[in-house]
Amino acid sequence: MARHHRGARGSIKSSNHAPSKDFLPSRSIYLIADIGFRKLESSDISPSLVGWKAFGLSVLPTEWTPPYFVISASCFETQIPLTTLNNWVLGVQVQIGLSASSAVMIRSSGAAETMLDRGSLVSGLASAAAIPEFIARLRGTISTPNTTVVHWVTQEPVKPRRVGHLSNERHVSKEPRDWVVELEATETHPGRTIPIGIRSWREGKHPSSLDLTCNSEHEIPFRLRQVAKWATQFKKRIHFEWVWDGRKIWIVQADAAELTVGVDPRQLFSTKISSLKVKCLRTFRLAGESDYKKYIKLRNAAIYRQLGYRMPPFFIIDNQKIIRSLLAGTISIAMKEDLQELLKRPLIIRTEGPNIPKDKREMLPRSDRLANHLEAEQWLLSVFAGEVNKLGLHSHELCIVAHHFIPSVASAWARAQPGHRVVRIESLWGIPEGLYWYSHDTIEVDTKDVKLRKAGKDYSGLPYVISHRTRHKGTFVTADQSGKWTPTSVRPPFDWRLSINKKEWILEIAHTTRRIAEASKEPIALMWFIENHPKATRHNVLPWFHSKSELPGPPRAAPRRKLTTSRDFHIRKDVDWHALQNRLSGGERIERVIVDPSDATIIRNPTFAKELAEQSAKRQFVIELAGGILSHAYYLLTKFGAKVECIDLFGVDEERVDYNKIVRDKIPEIIDKRGERAKIIRLQGDALITALKQKLVEEAFEALDAGSGEDLVAELADLGEVTAGLCTSMNISAAHLKSVQKEKRETRGGFKKGIMLARTSTPHSIPASREEHTEGTLHFVDESLSSQVIVYPSNLPHAPLYRRPDLRQDGAHVEKLFAFATEANILKNLKATLDFTLPISPGDERAFTLTIELHRTGGSLRGKIRIHLVPSQLSIAFPEN
């Protein structure tokens, strides 16, 4: 299965396969409104009339949806008598062939419901005889503010075996022809995703069949491929929800994605840069050499200056009299005039001090991008003064450090550690705070040698190897016209475009970051501004701040789910954060929280990550993080004990590496192009045949474990390739192999009938047990051809675990033997326990527990053996009386 979103590689250019149809109804549906029921033709159907769920269903082929009709919201707003409504419902049920005696599924269909509201409305199973009463109860449970008009889809219910999604939404795939099937997790089956690529030049423009009959879970992707192929005719991308009942797949919802709107990140260059009269400043002064040595926030800038970077000017107030006046709520005329001059360009103000305690440095007040002097005055008198007093730092020697905002197209964090070749870079459009929570690009640069080579001003000639994961970047953080940070949507095609678009910039970032790490003699994370405004700095990429990089253990990858489900709790706005806290305090069990801020309040909140982490540690829920592992948010979450899983993790021992196994001929070439080094061994003769036979077993296990039909096809192809390799090595012709196969089929048959041999028995004169013989009864049952039929894999019989303990004594030596056996083809996880006793010394026998655990992954078997001494109670001899 593909491990990440597919891009445009290997595409076939074609100008006549572009989707051309609008996502519009193609069939009629029945609608019950306040004047009775009527048949709506496809041209009359609209979201305002039937809601978005019903609208989406009306676009689908009739064969794909259970019979349904719609009850309008107007039926309940005009207070039509329930008896009248029930009569109308009965009339429609007759028209569409829906049984009036069975249960029905009622689903809300909001007229203003968007894809973001997916799963937020209500549904339930109702008696067909009491549909209006059930809807009336459901109406009282709706609280979503943008769904004031809600219609109701009444549908024949489907008993689900598996449910899931099918989507080619832009956040799922770069190209509309690439789809993802998701099977949601159940109590007995893990959730998983399966990619589907539709290539019209190879498969034709139209689905081969609209039949979604499906008798096996493995067939689900094959059937849904026809749905995806059918959907590529539309201009918009589509998200389907499906249900499989064991015999057929039903499409129960179809949503067309909204048109993607957003901002071109390069538009940030439109910012005007004004010149300043620095010499007229009276309270602020330019930072000097002594300041760069004294203040931590300026020490980094001093290092970058030594490396040849011309840093923008920093402006300082360290006059304690002026600072005490600010803390007391007073700002001087001279300072107001300085702020008016400095604020000709957007300004950022930070707090510093030479003797601030380490535990309070992370909480020091820092402004957003300040757009004018009035905002700056307000920030100093309220936020700065308030936070300093709150932290109890009013008596410390404080310093105000100000610098102008640097308009940049993108930003990044880079990590390097001494003696380590590979540099990790995480980048995103806009300012670095976007990397806290949003999907981003990950780049790895292999500098080839442990000892860092020298580089001149031209980094393009460095022979470093670059590998990267380009993700969908739907949101980034920028400053609005008032200077406030705000989440902003990315306009296509920039949502899929690499945010550092020049190779020499990547090489410069990697080389400089490694250079600083080597000099610091510790791992560092370094913040970079990328593609900067030429009037703000002459450097295309500019280092800005670095600190020791502390990663508490290897990050954990989140499940490979490309689609969101209604069971995930999303924190998008501040109100969601408060709702989560209320639900947790009420005792509700939350398993997984995804932070995807659309509210700048969350991003600017300095304590949000810490408080979320503390809740995760206390309530034991998982936080799914799309942001970077080098960001301050990830550091805080892990520091305070959160269970964090990273979405689409890249470059952290994510992919399994197999050694000493025969591989396909082009694998070393593929590894080399990926920037890795591969050591290979050439096999010939019996060594080659033995290795291929071992590979045959490995691939057979992979086929056994295949979770979908497409996975199984891929594994069968691998088995065929290994078989072909064996035949070539042993000079066995394809004709010879086919003739042997044909001969066996003719004498023993094939596997088309699905016959399982359950057991055999040989009659004897003496029965094995009395239970097998019943007096006075003659048995004429032919057990050679059983009529039993098994459909579900969980019902397949298999040999029970063989286990036999034995105590052996050879002279003075005593040993306990525990023999067991199981079938390798059914083994996934096995745990067996045996309690036994052994004499430790004459007259002293002790009890032990032996536990053996086996876990098979593909053809690899991992085992654990534990021996536990059972605590014994002291034996006390009591007198008889």
C-alpha cells in the first residue's frame, strides 16, 4: 500500500479526459412537504428543498442507494397532525417499495450542511409506523447553529459488516484521479486505508459495471474502484460514505467538495517597506556588541553575523526607570514618539533579561506583529506589564527588544546534531507559528560525511542528497492587515507545492544548521525565514533563532488515515477547546483529539499546548499532530506528558528495512535514488535457489496477511515473480510448469468449489469411545460431502494449540519440558501459559508460571519467554493440641 499521497509522477498527458460534468441530480425522489407528498424530478431538486445529504444521494445511480424519500422541515414547522403525516409516509412507502412493517433509518439533511459539518447532525433507527414522532424527538437534539433548516432522509436500513469512506478530496490527493478507500476500525478489525489510482488511458473512461455486489471484504476496493471511476466525470472532488452488509456495498452519502479558495503565499511580498530615522530615537537604542553578548535572544544573532549573515537591526530599552514606569501603567511622550517612528514598519516586541529564571523564560511576553504605534502602546501597558507582574519579574532587570517584522513567503525549522550526517527540515508557508499545528513539508538532507565539508558562498555545488515528503498544506499562518496572526487557506497549486522551492536554499539551510550544531557541540533546532522581502534583508534564507533540540524519544506515527471520521474530536476554535474540557470533566471518554485551528486565539494562546498536554496525560487520550516535531508545540506537548502521534510522519525510522533477503532487481537502484546506500550480494547456483525458496515462503505469508483485494493481487504478483525466478534458475520452462499444473488439475481438481477437508475417519472393530457408538441406532449419514457452508473467516476451523508439559529426571538432574505446536499459517499473536512446580532442594518444591508469546509479522516470527516465581506462603508447623 502506498505510504503517502500520490503526486503527478508517471502521469500521461491528455487533453480530452478532463472532467466536464457538474455534480447535479440524475434521478427523481419523493418529497413529503406541508402540502403532501410528490415526486420531485431531478431538475427540481435543490439543497434548500431537500438538504445536502438527499441532494448528494440523488446524483448517484439508483442501484447504489437503499430506497429512500425525504420529509421536509416544513412538515414540523407548520404543525401538521401526526396522523396526516403518517398517512403521507405510508403512501410514499408504497410508491418506493419500502415495507411499512420494518424499521427505517432516519438521517438529518441540513440545507446549510457543508463537508466540515460531516457527522455533526443526527440520525437513528426508527419504527416505520412512528417516523414523524421519531423525527420530532431528533429535532430537539440539534444544536449546530448553521443548520437551522434540517430536512430528513428516510431510508431502508443496511446492517453493516464494515463501513468506511472513499475520497479524492484535495487534502487526500494531489491529482483527482487518485483516491483513498478507508475502512473504519471496529472492535475486531483495525482501520486501514487503501489507495486507488484511476487511469482512464488504461482502463477506459467509464466503469465496467454499476454492480456493487460484494461477497468478501477483500473485494471492497475492487467494487469501490467502479464508484471512483464513475465519479471522475465530475468537475468537483467527492467524498463518499459506504456500508457493506456482507453481500453488497451501499453508498449512503456523497458530498461534493467546496471549491478551494485561498491565498497565494507569494502575495506577502506586496508589503511596503518604509525607511526610518533611527538617529532621532530617544528611549530605544540600536543594539551594540555588548548587548549581543549579554542577552540570550541576541547571542544567536551574533553567531549568524559571524557566519556572514547581515542581521536586521534590533532596538533596545534597558533603562529600568522607563520599564518600571511601563509596569506602573505610564508611557512617556518620548517613548510614544519613538514608537510612532518605529511603527512605520510592522514591529515585534520581545522581553529579555540577564537574570530571568530558566523556568519562566518560556512564558515571557512576546507580541504579535504590531501594525501601528497605538497597538504597541496598548500591548506594552496591558500584555507586557500584566504578564511581567503575573510572573513576579517586576523586580528583575528587564530589557525590551524590538525588531521589525520580516515579510517572508515561508519559514522552517531545521535540526542537526554533532557527528550526524542527516539534517531534518520542516517548512511551511507564512510565519513559523504555522508549524505548530498544520501539515507541512519535511525535507531530509544527507551531507554524506560525518565531518562537515567546507562551503563557499555558493551552496549549489554541495554534493548533498535531498529527499522530501511534500504534503497537502491547506492552511498557514500570516499576519492580517491589522497585524494579527490569522490562519489562512492556501490557494492551489501552492497547497501541494514544496514550500522551499530552490535547491540551493535547502542546501544552505542544511549546511549552516549543521555548522552551528558542530560549533555548539549539541543538537540544535534553528528557525529560518525563507524567500524574504529584498528590502527587509538581502538574504533569501535567513537564520533567526536556535536552541538546544530536545526530542523525548522517537516520535510515534499516527494511523495512516487520510480521511476524518465523526469519532475524532476536532479542536478548531476556542469554543471547541472549552467544549472538550467540559466533556472530559463530565466523565466522557475521549480517545483521540485532532488540533486543526481555524481560530487565531488558539495559536496565540501561550498556555494552550501545556494545558492540552496535561489533559491528555490525565485523561489518557491521544493527540494527533499535523505540526512539526521540531516546533515548540510538540516540545510542550511531550514535555508535559501528552500521548502524541504525528500524522504522516517522515524520516523517523518509519519504513521497515529488510536485510539479507533477495529483492527485485531494481530495488538497489530505487534505494540509491532515494539517497540511501545499499550494500548488495550476488547470488548464484544453489544459493540463489535457496534464497528464492525462502522468498517464496515470505511472499506466501504476505499474501496470507493481505487486508484487501488489491493488496492480495500485489502479493500474488510477487509470488508469480518469485516462481518465475525459480523456474529460470532451475531451467524449468513455463510450458513444463503449466503441463504439471494441468495434470494435477485433471487428477485432483482445482480450488474453484471452495472445499475444505474437515476430517477423515477409518472404521475399526472397536470404537474409540462410547460417545461415538449409540446402541440400537444405525447411522447412514454420508459425511464425505458435508452440506455445511462457512462465509465468515472467523468461523474457519483450525487445529487447536498442541501443548504437553512433562517432568523429566535424569539421575540427579530434574527438568521440566513444555512442548507445544501451532499452525504457522494461522499464527498472528499467540500467548500460552503453564503453571508448574519444580523441586529446588530436598523437601522444597516451588511453583512457577511459564508464559510464551509469539507474534508473526509476514515471514518473521518474534518470541518472548517469561518465567515467573509464584510467591509462596511460609509453612508453619502448629502443635496438634
